Amino acid sequence: MAHALRNRRWYRYLSHFCRVVFALTFLVSGFYKAIDPWGTILAMRNYLVAYDITAPDWLVTTLSIWLSCAELMMGCMLLFKVRIRMASVFAVLSMIFFTVLTFLSATIIPVEDCGCFGELVRLTPWQSFAKNAVLLPMALCFWYRYRPDRIFAFSKLEFSLMCFFFTFAMSMGTYHYLHLPLIDMLPYKVGVNIAEEMDKARAKQSAEEVVLLYRNIRTGRIREFSLDDKAWHNDKRWEWVETRVKSNNNSVEPMILEFYISNHEGDKTAEILSHEGKLYMLFMANSEYDEAVQERFESVEQYVENSGGTIIYITPENITDPDSNIYNMDSKTMKTILRADYGLVELENGTIIGKYNYRDIPY
């Protein structure tokens, strides 16, 4: 009976549809993770903190790059029908794991953002769970369709394609870890005025939607209207019932509002963002860095001394020296802005005009 189901035309079409949708979803997710491995690292750190798990940085970095590689590789294998049996097993196991994980994040062990699509789409825990709850049956569908196949029965072409997909995905993840994302999906991308974006985010966050409830006089049905919808002006058709205020308190906190700089005197965010002229901010994850970083930082200092401007250091370490030009910022916010442990962010009148991993500093 199971054999007959697998060979029915409607089931074959359904399994192909599920396979393609699943493949495209993981291609998009894996691609944006691969070009922004730092985003995956931060998301993984959020989960580790929520579950009170300690892991060394090198392990988190390796797993983050591997995760993006695995998703991108699996998406390619499913889309091009390369050893679907093996890919389908991985798909089912991964979806079971992530469905359980996102359910826990939405209920008893809250994690604000799963990082499923990098910074392309930020999902709430319940949205992440809903996505996985849809993808899991799809994975089961094409897994069952190809269940009779052997898992490791590779042809030469399949093995070559799998190696190519793996190499391509790992190369993307490793390159973008060592440099900056080619496609910047962050609110701190070049060209953004941070103060203006913070004001917009606050206005959007605090805005509450006013809706008007009117009853259709003829049918008795209740309908919601926005203030901009003037259809309710017809008092011969609509009868006012009540006015309500809707707020979106379940949305993910805008990242731009996490921008906060301080020193021994306290909050310096407004002062930094209102600084006139060019401001060169050297980001350092800690004060102990190797000679390559020191050499690049010294070249920036020399350039600023010759060309003008102001240079400051940004670090998560608590520096209280009143005579230093070192400012404090949360470590997560630093990595969200720069996507690196060490590098340079250039501001001009509060607008980001340049971002560089220390390896790519042009000065």
C-alpha cells in the first residue's frame, strides 16, 4: 500500500512541490547566513545564554559557519535532486530539532529572534515556530517519497556536485567571516544616519493604531475602520460602536535602538551622533590584540593625524580613565554594527560613511 502511494501521480507532484519549496527556503536562509556568519554567531550566542550553556568562541564560530554551509548545501542538493534520500533525512532531523527549539523559545525559554533568515527577515519566536511547523510536514512528505532509496549510493556526478556545493558554501561563510558582508541587511549599513533611524524606530515602536468599530445598519455586521478610511462617514449605512487602540507589543525590538555609547561621565550617544565632521571609531573586542590589528590601527591614527578628524576607540571593557579617548559599548551591539571583532567605522555628522574589517582598512 505504501509503495502504491509513492507512485500515485498526485503524491509525486505534492512531494516535488514540497521539495522545491523546502529547497528554496533553505537556499535563502543558508545564503544570508553564509554572507553574514556574524549574525548566526550572535543568534547562537543568544540561545546558549538562554540555556545557560558555555562554549568557547572558536566552537561557536565553527558551528555557525557549518550551519550556514549545511543549509545552503542541503538547499542545493534538494533543488538539483542530488542524493535526495540523504538530504531528506537531514531535512527531517533538522526540522524536528528546530521546531522543538523554536517552540521552547516561544514558551518557557524565551529567545527574541531565532536568526532563521539572518537579517533579511527578523521573526518573533511564534513566527519562527509557525514557519517550522509548516516546513516539517513538507520535509516528511518528500522524505517518505524517497525512503526506498539508499542513503549513500552516490553516482560520480552526485558526489562531485555535493563536494562543489560544500566547498562553495564553506568558502562563502569563511570569506564573510574574515571580511564584511557583501550585502548589508543591517540598520547600520553605509549611508544610514543613526540618529534619524533611531527616531524613526522609536516613533514606530510607540505608535498605536487607532481603529474605529462601526455596525452596518442594514446587516448588523461589525467592521473595523482606520482613521484614514473615510467610508464610515456615511451615517446612513454605518453606526458607531466603539473606538479601540491596537499596539504591536509582540514585535522584535529594533536593533537600531540598541546603539548606546558611554564613558566615565555616562551616556555619550547624543554627543557622538551630533559630532560635526568626520569621526573615526576603532572597534576592539578587547584591549589585547595581535600585531596585525595594532599595525592597522596605527595606520588609521597616522592618517587621521595628517588629514584631520577625530578618532576614538570603542570597547566593551569598562575604561574609567578620564583622559582617554576610549568609549564603552555593549559587545553584542559592537558586533552587530561592524560584524567583526576589530575594525573601523567612519561617521560624518552622525551618518555611517564607511565600515571596514581591520584586514580591509584602506589607510
